[in-house]
Amino acid sequence: MKKICFIAQFPPPMHGLSKAVETLYNSNLNFEIDSQGEFEFEKVDITNNKNFIKNLLKISRSKADLFYFTISQTKGGNLRDLVIFKLLELQNKKCLIHLHGGYYRQLVDNDMAGWQRKANYKAIKKLSGAIVLSKSLKKIFEGMIDEDKIFVVENCVDDQYLLTDQEIDEKLKALENEKVLHVLWLSNFIRSKGYPVVLEMAKAEKERVDAGGEKRFHFDFAGKFFEESEKEYFEIYVNENRLEEYVAIIYGVLSTIVLYQVKKEWDVFLIFMIMCYLFSFGQCILVAFGYELGVFAFSMDRGFFSNQEILNASVFCFIAIALTGIGFCFHKGAIKYEKLSEKPVLTDNVLCRVAWGLLLVSVVPTFYELYKDITTVFFNGYSNTLGNATGIDKIFTLLSGFYASAILILYCFEEKRRKMVYLALGSYALFQLLGGSRIDVFRLAIVFLVISNLYRREISKKRAIMICIFGLAGVFAFSFVSSFRNYIYLANNVQLFLKETATDLIENNFVFSAIKEMGNTQVINTLVYALCPKKVDYRYGMSFVRSIYSILPNFLNLDYISIDEVFSPYYTVTNAGCGASFIAEGYWNFGYLSVLFFIVLGYVWGTLSNSFKRLCNSKYVKPESFFVIIYLMYYMIFLVRSESIELGRSFVYYAVIPILISKLLKTKAVRGGKTS
């Protein structure tokens, strides 16, 4: 049996070349896949150039009869290829190359130095053969290798993606009712790939319509500009030929907020939208890049949801996020932010004094609760920290909520005792993470980032780099806490606990791990979409009403039941809860009519954003007004993973009460002054 060694890029990441290689490697030609296979395959994955030396050793040790090599079409990648060619030549090994593209000859003849061009001609001439994708591409290797050694192997399509005759007929019938057909260009913007031809088609369509014909075609382009010259060419062609109504560029999922372009400033809503995509489609993104999710993730691998259920829920989530972005854009009178030369002047500092008082009142209850969580995590596991508080603990839980509120106020307005503020914040964040909780730390970090950029005006290039570093550290902490939870049962063996946690973080890319866990939010989204109203009735807005009456003690024994409590029992894959999201809550209440809710939510975000910028543009700032906006953003940023049940109570207790105390002290001071 002949042995073939694949020297190629394998997923991840997933792209045309890696997919084609994977399809061939996993085909029935491979004896390991099919006992009737004619060949024995082995592979050397050259995706990561950091493994270059290791890959050379693998190639030199291989006993393969033939080396199948997918060559690069970049100058840097070609240098690597030349080294591999030379190694195979010195060992007198047969090599067959496969070119996935049409740029190689232009690269060699026009873009390379003389020595590199000669090296390529010499290397190609000695090969056993070269494969191209079509007859028209055989000219790439003409003059470099004998013509009888140039082979044509067209790209294939996996059987699973092929349509039946019936499906084709159904699609054609559906198209008959379409007034305008959309033509999609799906590739990177490289002229050799042919996008100028599609632009010419758009021009021809416009000329036909201008001559009196009815518009039949619209041309959509989805891809990336790698060169500024390509982008200029595209834009100039569209503008000169007035093709704006015939051509559109689809930039991706974040195009839903393209009308709101944040170029030089941080904005909470932009971060909120990014989080929406990560929490709803995080695992979909990872799958698209070839990442193995494993069985402990929301995925089709778990077998709980059907493919169709996942698809339907995902489409709805995408629409919900898009409508939220549109609602934001509907907000009139958008404020253009311009940084003042000086920091805003506070009208008074009474709210600051109130915050220090609340910090003192809440510090003992806060750290008592956090200490309890830490000990519970270490001895009983994280899930045991999620129960409802009772007795004195309930009072401590209530008081501890003032701590984050006080920190927010002090970070905004305290100028003299900044070190004490940072100490209070740092210790709070550390204890939260040790207790397995990340929500409050995450929200505070995002809001502080926005405050620092827009209000405090402290971000320089140096600080921007530091923010990126700390952001990466935050992602690492996010994944660390997750691993920490998973292996805490080994806490009695510190060495083994640290080893397993470290191994988990190293072997599983901590960025991917964080995105994977965020993506679990799609569980509750899919559950609600699949079960309402078949098994669970709509709430008709009652979950939002309860956030209002939850301000008062529950004397009337009203229904406080949450999304998690209702839907988690249906999800039998794990014993843990499914959490919540604003998308799930919207659909639970109104079904498809929730589209109006998402638009309203976006509009509210627009109001908050503009109000915040208006205050930041003001020379004089009322602390109370500023804090109201900050606190609402602090709460709403995590609606991607929570619901409205606590909004009313949280806002009244931890935002309104501090402001009322501040107003009361001001009134008392004024009266005292009049009396004296």
C-alpha cells in the first residue's frame, strides 16, 4: 500500500484551502477511513509557522512514497515552501504540489526578487507534478514544468451540501415570485478572483434599466479588502457609474450597527452589541473556525436540540440584535462628542460624601457575603452559592448592594482619595473572582472604561495599550474562574488542583474558552423559542411589570418567578441553571411581537448614550444626573445574560436612595445656612 504524506493547512481555521484538504484527507481513499482505501495517509499541518522546525523534522523522518504539498501564494509563505522543496530534493523524495488559486505565477514573475524567482523555477521543474483547479489555470505552470506533469483537478462539493432535484425545483419556483434577484459575491476583494467582472454585470444591469427595462438584479459583495488600492478601485467604480442602488457591501454581523460608527471613542452600546453577538453566537463563531466545542457546550453534539431548532432560534436572535441596533439609530438628536480642554467642574461633592458613608455601611456585609461564597466554593462547589438568602443573610445581601453603587460614584467624582477608591475596587474584584463570580467585576470594568475615556479623559496611547493588556488579562480571568469552578473539588490536593486548572487553561485556548462559555447563553434563547407557546405560555409583559412591583416587599405574595426557574427544568442535559437574556425574556413575553420591544430597548440605549455624552460635553456637571445614567448603563450592559426582574428594585435601592440622601443633606445644609 502506497503511503502519502500531506504537507498542508488543516482546520482550524476553516477556509477554502483547509476545507478542501480536510475533505480529501478524510475521503474513502484513506485506508484509515475506509478499509477499501487505496492509500495510507499521514499529515504535516503547516498552518502555524511557529511549528516550522518541528514540521521539517516530521517531513525528514517520513517514509512516505509521495508528498502532497499545497503551496502558498505569498512571498513570506513561499520562502517556507522553498525550504521544504529543498529538504525533499536532498532526500530524493517525490513531491506533487496542489495550487488552490490563480495568483502564483504573477507572484513569482512580478512581485519577487530575482534570486527568489529563479529558486521557484528551479524547484518547480524538479517536481513530480502540479495540480491546478481548471484548464484555464494550466498556464500558471507553463514553462516551469513539463506540460504532461500539469494536472487538472476541479474543486468538489461535499455530498451533504448537494441539493436534490426536488429542492432545486422548489427554489426555482420560489424565485419566480421574487421581483429582484440578489447575486452574492462571496470572497476576498482581490482583482484576480474576478470581482471587477461582477461590477461590470451591475453596470450592465443599470444600463438596461436606464434604457427602460425593469430592475431584475441586485449585487451583494461579502468579503475583506486586504489592500487599500482594491477598496479605492471598488468605490471609484461604483461612484463613477452611479451603482449605489445596484451594489451593496455586507461587512458581517456587526453591520447592524453600521449607522452608528464609533471611530475614536468608547461607547457602552457598541460594547453591548458586541457582547450580544458573542453571547448569542459565540459557539457558532468557534465552530465556523473549526474549533472543537466538546460535549460540555451548547451544540448539536449534545443532541438535546435539533439542527432546525438551533437554526430557527439563531435567526430570531440575529433579528432581535439587529432591531436593537436599528432602535438605537432611530434616536433623534445624536450627540457628537467633543472632548473639553478641561475636566468638567462638579456643582458640589455631597454625593461623594454619601458614597463614602454607604461604603462604610456596606463593607462588612459585602465582604462577609463574599467570604461565605469563597468558603462555599472551596468546600461545596460553585453551584451551592446560587441559593436564595434567608434571615440575617438577606439583610446583609441587601446592604452589600450599596458597595458597587458607592464604588461607581467614587470612581467618577472622588479626586483626592483615588488610592483608597482603587483599593476598595481591587479587593472587591479579587474576592468576587475567588468566589467564582464575574458579573459585577465585568460590568464595572466596562463602565469604568467608558468613564475613563469620555469623562475623566485619561486615555493616552500608553493607557490604551495598558487597557488592551488588562482586557486580555480579564479574558484570562474569565476562563480561569471557569476552570477554577470545574476543578475546585480537588481543593484538598492543592498541587493536583493547580495542575488540572493550569492544564485546562493551556490546552484549551483561554480566549476560545471564554467565548465558548459566553455562547452557552444560546441555551436559554433556544429553549424559550422552542417551548413557547407549545409547553410554556407567553407572559404578555408580566415579567416586566414584576420588575416594577418588586420594589416593594412581597406582602401580596405576587409571582416573582424568573426565566431560569421556568425553563431550566426542561433542559435535562445538566443540573445547572440556564440563565437568562433580554432576547429570551422578550420572546417569552410577546412572541414575534417582541420585535417592537427590541426596537424600544435600542431607543432607550440611544437615550442613555446621548444623555451621557451631553453631560460629558457640559462644563458643569450635576453628580446626581450623571450617576443615574451611569448606574442604568451599569445594569443594562448585562442584559445579554440577565433579565429585568431586578431592574426596578436595584435602581431604586442603589441609585435613587443615595441620590435622595444627597438631596436631603443639601436641603438641610441650605436651611441651616438660612437659619444662621
